[in-house]
Amino acid sequence: MTLINELNDFCKSTLVEHLGIEFTEAGEDFLKARMPVDNRTKQPMGILHGGASLALAETVGSAASIAIVDNQKYNVVGMQMTANHVGQATHGWVNATATLVHKGTRTHVWDILILNEEGKKISVCRLTNMIIEKT
Amino acid sequence: MTLINELNDFCKSTLVEHLGIEFTEAGEDFLKARMPVDNRTKQPMGILHGGASLALAETVGSAASIAIVDNQKYNVVGMQMTANHVGQATHGWVNATATLVHKGTRTHVWDILILNEEGKKISVCRLTNMIIEKT
Amino acid sequence: MTLINELNDFCKSTLVEHLGIEFTEAGEDFLKARMPVDNRTKQPMGILHGGASLALAETVGSAASIAIVDNQKYNVVGMQMTANHVGQATHGWVNATATLVHKGTRTHVWDILILNEEGKKISVCRLTNMIIEKT
Amino acid sequence: MTLINELNDFCKSTLVEHLGIEFTEAGEDFLKARMPVDNRTKQPMGILHGGASLALAETVGSAASIAIVDNQKYNVVGMQMTANHVGQATHGWVNATATLVHKGTRTHVWDILILNEEGKKISVCRLTNMIIEKT
């Protein structure tokens, strides 16, 4: 089974599935996911809720670290998120790409860029994960 | 109808309702909401997903600004979120309180503290909203 | 020698002294310092440079962790800073207070509030320090 | 006079000059500056103070917005900074590059990457500036 299938399976019956988030593509130092813009993820004005963008960013940034550590030895814990909302999505899907900024022994830092279907920037996010040795 | 009822009504058929978030209490410079810790909001390890906390924080911090501006004249736009995840919730509800840090003419800054049912800190968040005159 | 004197001595011939920063008061879970608003810390428009506020915040937030860990055993490393600039200082001193938000085994989170002499908020900052065992 | 010379002149007798910061290169959507790693910018352990990195980031990110707005009509105000410190500099110079992430009518968002002389990442920063019409 591919990493993408594993991640989608792993997230069944969680927030990830509940928001319709699907992992779509993985590489050496990036991971992609998409999320529908509909009643599950919108705010009352009919546009994508900033909090849905944040949930997508935390999801893809956490999974990206899980995908590159030895999961027998280490736990990944999302520790710090920062995000700027710079555009609006109203329909279709938004696409998130997590790109590795820093890979330390104790922390990973990921940039997560969320674009709408037209390629316009919706949110630019940065997630810091702690990498903690299992005891 | 009270502000709390209005806010809960306003958010029907959105991310807010989809995650089970309920506004619970409002004051001069604070707003409270709660969110269930269950399959809608958990990550695969059975604990509250950091992204759910962020969605809750953005929800209560945005609504808090909406509650204190003249909505005929101004739009509230969530612009910048920053958050530290410092604890874990596994069951019941988490409670979020947004407290006003800065009320400017162009921006509001809110601290949002998320606690679990035992009163332990789960996430400490800060949201910056732009207050934009309607044209 | 008191902790305050030790910290001020420790920071001689560094950025801290160069900016005129002085530690002023310490308690169980807080630390205070002040910084002059003058040509050393202003930007061209004659007001306190936001970067000076950040330097003050990182200084007091780092020292605050140093003050509460066993320095024989642990190093303190500033890892993540986030700050909102919400007011302007033009003269005299600004006062910074670091207050402990989270004290974990691997990280400390501090809120640093910077006020001008009239007690107006200048910057609200949050610093995450890693606490790393010496090897 | 070139933009770089103008910026360096503009910052005389301010924090910028006091820390030895020099603007070095400007382009359509980027601006570069460098800062010496010495007693003016170090912390007590002999490495670059995280607060100096933040001061450099705020300096270059603010100047970058000033360089692209009509200064007769608009003021640039640094509003929100977020930064991850991911490496250490001990000598020579650090180089900062501000790259435009978002150019809106009311806000600019800049990524500021700080590298040491060997090209290693020291800090990754993001600055949000408000662009305010002069009245």
C-alpha cells in the first residue's frame, strides 16, 4: 500500500475524514492534501472558514513529519502553528502543500501553502512539530 | 434573542456546527464556546486534533469581534493566527475563552485559551482580525 | 548576589547591554526588564523600532527560563517567537514582563507584555523555549 | 541615489545603524540586508542573539514594504511577526532576504530568511505590515 493510501486509511473516523480532507501526493520533502469547500468547512458568509484552513494545515504538516520519521522510535507532536489568511475560497477544493523548512533532531518546521482551485493563495502557514523519542 | 443564541443560529450548516461547536457565554470583552472531543475532532491517536483546537480558536475569536463591532458598517476578517499546543484532551468537551488584548480601529487582537474539562491548558492561541469598513 | 544582578552581569558586552536593556525584577513565574527608547532602539520616524521590542521580548523570555531551570543540567534555546505590535512608544523607557504560560519538561512558553511609561500596550509577544538536557 | 543608499541613509542614528545592519540589494519583490555577528548582536553564550535576528527581520521586512508603496500616500506599520530560530551563527555576518508572500491593499506579508555565511538557516521569519493611507 502506498504512503498516501496508508495516511488516508489511518485518518478514518477522525477530524480529517470528517472535514473531507484527502492526502493526494507525497515526495521526499513535501506532502499534499486537499479539502472540499462546502458546508463542512465554510463559515456563515459562504466562504472557507479560516479554522478549516488551519485544520488542513495542521493535518498535512503533522502527517508530513510522521511520513519521514521512524514511527517505531518517535512520536510526532504538533507544537506551534502560525498562519496568515490572505485570500478567500468559495467553492470546489483547496489544495495544501507542506514543504520542509527545517529538519532537526528535536523539531521539524513545515511551511504549508493553501491554494484555491484557481491557484490563488488562501493561507500561508508554518507548523513546528516536536519529535519525541518513545520511552 | 440573546447574542449567544444569535451566534449559534448564525453558524448553522457551517464548519462550526459540523464540529459540534457551541457558543456558551458572552461578556463585555470576552466570548466562550465549547467543542466536543470525539470522532469529529480527534486525530488517529485518540486525542483532540490540534487542527480542531485551531478551528475552535478561530471561531470564537472571529465571533468575539463580530459581537463588538457595528455589523452594518464593518466586516470582520480573520487575518493572523498563532497557537501553541501545550496539553492533550481525550474526552468530554474543551472550553475556549476569547479575551480582548487590543481593540484598535483597524485590528482586534484576541487571546484564546482552550482548557479541557479538568481545567488543564490544551492550547493558547492569538488571533488578529482586520476590521474593514463596508463600502 | 541577587538573580537580577546576576542576569545583568551575565549580559554585559552583548546585545542586551548594547540596547540598554536592564533586568529589574524577578518572581516565581515572572521576570521584568526595561529598555530605553532612544537612538539605540528607535526607527527613522522617531518611534520605538518593532525589532527592538522583539529583542527585548526574546531577552526577557529567555532569561526567565534560565532563571527557573537547573543550569548545570539544561540549556535553554529560544525556538519560536510570535508578536503583535499594538502601540507606539516615543520616549523614556518601555517595561517588559514575561509571565509563564506553560512549563513542560521539553518546552516553556512565556507571554511577554511590553508597556510604555504611561502603561499603554506596545507589543504582546509569546516565546517558546526548548529545554535541552546537556550531554 | 539608489534605493539601497537611501535606505541606509534613512536609518542613520537608529536601531538599524546601532546593530550594524546594512541594506545590500533590492529587487522587484525582495530586499536584502546583512548584520554583523559580534558583541553588538550576540547573547552571553557567544552566539547570535535570537532577538538580533528578529530586529534584522523586522528591519528588512518593513523597509521592503516602504520600498514598494507610494510613501506620499501610505504609511507602513509592522504589525505581526512570527519567527522560528533553527540554527546558530557565531561569527562574520548573517544575511537576510525578505521575499514578498502577499501584497494586498491593506497588508503585505513578507518571508524573511536569515542565513549565516556558510548558507545555513538561522531563522525563518514572517512579517505582516499594515499599509495605512495618510490622512
